[in-house]
Amino acid sequence: MMLDGHGVRTSHPDGGATVVSQFFAPYACLRGAPEGRRFWEHMKTEDISFGYLLNDVTLLFRKHFDRRAVKFGLTRAQWRATKVLYHREGLRQTELAEFLEMEPIAVGRVIDRLQAAGFVERRADPRDRRAWRLYVTEQARGVIADMELIGRGLRKDATKGIELHEMQQAMDVLNRIKENLQALDQPEDAENPSAV
């Protein structure tokens, strides 16, 4: 194991190497080491810089998903939007943005690309001529099953060697972190009703 400009580089018997984010390097070095337990005993939760690791995982997942899905002409972001519309046809763009937890402008760009590729169509809302409803096309329906298999296959590869209970615990922690961060957007009065 060695530390270079890109982070921790771990050598493998086959001659390959895995690079771990330099920001997570100290923890990667100590994982499994005899002194690792003593190191963690002196740490507090807020001392662990986990954001970089989460970003690395997201980028790697996106890269490998896009690589596998390229034959269908869909990126991971486009697939997420298509999947939501497949199960909830007729959403407005703002409603889709809420489901995806994205900004409406960013979702609009995704829908523009999906429409240009023939996966999604906009239809006028009969009750509001200023609004559009979103629907998937037959072309999209034809790749849904294959895209589901790609997602499942990548999750299987990503969780190799990880037990179900470990994954459940990790998901629980990540959801709690997400809830804590979402709570930061709440008005102070909502958190402390007595202050009103």
C-alpha cells in the first residue's frame, strides 16, 4: 500500500491497483490494521470526513451504470426520470422534480433530452393550457425491463461480499444523515414552536 498524489494506491496480486480518495486515505490505511481499533476509539462522529467517500461512490456508480446502459441511449439521470414516469405517468415537470429531488430547471434539461431521443413526450394538460404532462413512449417501455436488469446487476457487483444486515444498517445510517441534512432547510420556528 502506498500514498501518492491521487490518494491511497493499493496493489493487487494481478498487478492492478485501486485508488482510494485522498481525503479518505487515513481511514483506508487503518482499516484492518492492528492500530485501527485504537485510532477509531479516539474519533468522534463529526471527525470522520465521509462526504468525499459518498461522492466517490456516487461517481463510480454513475460511471459504471452509464457504461452498461449506453447501448440503450440512457444515462443514469435519464433512467431515473423515465422510471418515475413509467410508474407515475402524467406528472408535471415540477412534480417530477420533487420525486427526483432535483431542481426543476435541471429536470427540464433531462426531459428535453429524453423527448429528443424518443423516450418521453409532453402532452398539453386539458385542465390547464399553460401546463404540460409527461408520458413515456412505447420506445421507453421497450427498454424498461433491460434497464432494471442493469441496475440490479450493478447493485449486485457493488455489494459483493456485503451481507444483507450490513447493507440494511448502512442504508439506515445514510437515511438518518439525509434526514439531518434536510432538517437544516427547515425554518427555525418550525423546529422550535415555543419560540412563536
